[in-house]
Amino acid sequence: MTCYVEVRCPSCDSLEVNKAGFNHHRVRRYRCVNDGCIANYFMLKYRYKAYQPGVKQQVVEMAINGSGIRDTSRVLKISKTTVLSTIKSKGSMLIQVNPNIKTLELTCDAVELDEQWSFVGNKSNQRWIWYAVDHATNTILAYVFGRRKDIIFKQLKALLEPFGIKRFYTDGWGAYERNIEKEKHEVGKRNTQKIERKNLNLRTWIKRLTRKTICFSKLEKMHDIVIGLLINKVEFGVDIHAKLQI
């Protein structure tokens, strides 16, 4: 009696699959012929767990949910090098401005501005995230990373210019006083409560932003990518797994 095994593509669940020879361990390879599929070649069994469908998505999800590199490596039973390379590969797809402004029909008449401190390598190497949220909806509009200097705030302000913002609410930090027109600027905690709450949310999600943390990045690139992935997924609604090869 002959038995047949139904093979589906792990990426698109398509049955349009052809045999594609064997790998060097003599394990059968398959090829998905669905034009819209990103998987192309795959196998039903992998010797290394990182190649299994969905594992690299888990790496990214764990990164934005407070897990460090060693945590992820230990839990998923893959190497730290694989964890690092997977996260780094997502850097090119990150965006700094919310692409859904028109879809959400935000007027952006007023925004709240704030900056949040962290560090890379050691506490003398400070790394700040500057960002703006819509005062009405508490949605992040744009963000930048850098030092706590006027030049970095100017970068954020440039990203916000297309929104035609009429009012800026801040905590009175000097960079805001020097670079925002007085008639548009209002200082005080009464109108910055939403962004202060957002700060707390980010600290809860990301170890690197937690006060008095011992978790930090050794590279500015990794620091920026992990926080950027969280903002892109949660605030911008970007599919951060769209281009991830499994």
C-alpha cells in the first residue's frame, strides 16, 4: 500500500509545492511555486532549530517584550549570533514617521513632546529617544535617537513639519524653549500626561528603558532597532515580520 504525505508551504500554506532535490545531509527540499510566497525553498525537518518556521518571528517578538539576547538564545535553544543577526536584519525596514496619519484622520493640531534616557555600553554613553504624540489620541507621530542636544530635537521637529502642528506641549527643557516659537509653545505637566504615560508603557515593554536597569545594549544600532521595532509594530501598525526570511 502506498502512503502519500500532503506537503504545505509553511509560509503561505499553499499546496503548490514541488520537490527540489536534497540538501547536503540528504534531507528532502521543497519549493513553493506560489508567486506571492516569500519562503521559496523549505524542508519538513531541520537540523538547526533557528531554521524552523516561526522561530525567527519569535526572536523579534521576544526582543520587543523585554527579553535579552541571552534570554532568547536560552529559551529558543538557538545561538546568540543567530538572535543578533535576526534582529539586525530588521533595521532597514524601520520607519520614523507614523504612516497611518491620513488613515487615522489625525488633525495633529497639538502634540506632546518628551525625551527618554537610556545608555549603550556604559552610563556615560547616553542614548536618548525623542518623540512626539498626538495630544488628542496619544498616538506616536515620529521619533529619533541621539544625544540630549538641540541638533537631535531639530531632527524630530523636521519630521513633524508636514503635520502643520499649531501647539507644542513640553516639560520646559531648554531645547524646546530655544527651538519652538513662543506663541506655539506651552510648558506644564497638565498637558503632557499622555506622553508621560507613554514613557511608562515603553519602560514596561523594553528592559533597556527601565529605570536603574542592568540590561543594556553594547551597540547603538541594536538599541535603536529593538525600540524602533516596538514603536513600528505597536504604534505605527507596521508588519515587522513581512520581510523576515524563515
